[in-house]
Amino acid sequence: MKHHPRIALAAIMLVLAICCHTPAMAAPEAAEYRLSRGQTVYVPVYSNVFSGPKALPFSLATMLSIRNVDLHNQVRITAIEYHDTGGKLLRSHLDKPLTLPPLGSTSIYLGEQDTSGGFGASFVVRWDARTVINAPIVECVMIGAKSGQGISFVSHGQVIKENTR
């Protein structure tokens, strides 16, 4: 019988994922929903993580995902800003507001080679709506692979300001 390293690695990753799953790591419950008319959302970004005994950087690609989860109303994205570890604004990803239709989504991709934000980078996303709606899902997906080793995880957005207009 031949040894298949990829199959063995996949099996080990599956076992670890099952064994390491705890309620603290679980995604928010489906029954939880938030109604809002607009928010400012902070989303952690990890352009790299450190691994091994020498804490070597493992570069990751990042995808910011913004999903309108309202069935009937559109949402207007008014800002998508990328900040570095020190909080400095590196760039804005919107020239003008972007409207997402009901159940529509958009994304921003940062490649593995983009380490300008450093380990503590973040996105700040601002959105609003004409009426109270289901708040959109705002999160980052980080993924990387090299030498047969892969890593992926999700960073959920945190509301830091509620619109009060």
C-alpha cells in the first residue's frame, strides 16, 4: 500500500478540526440577528501568523467579505478602510458608496505578498440603510499554504459604533 502524504495531512487536519472545536470557537448562532440602520465595524486582519520554534512568519492572503443578509432591503457601504498595526490609514477601498441589493455581497482581496498592514492590521467598514434592516455580515477569511502545510480561519467583525441618525 502506497503512502499518500496529502491524504495523511488532510486526515490529520480533519481530526484536529473535530477535536479542537469548542463552543468558544463556534460561529454566532443562526438565531442571533441584529437590526440596525447603520454601523461602523472593525475587522481584524492577519497578514501573517507566526509558526514553529523560531516564530517564523507564515504569510496569509486575506479576503474581506461584506454580505447583505436582509431579504428585502439594500445596504449602502460608505467606507472600507485598511489600517496598519499602528492604526494608520493605509488606503481606502471605496471612491464612492457601494449599494448591495438584498442578499448581495462584495469582497476585497489582499494577496499573501501584501504585508503592509503588519500583524495587527484591520479593516473599518461603515454602512447605512434607509430603514432598520438585518445588519450585514462583515468578516475576513485568511488562508495560506506552503510546503504541504495550510492554514485558514475567519475573523468576525466587531461593531464599534451604531448609527444614531
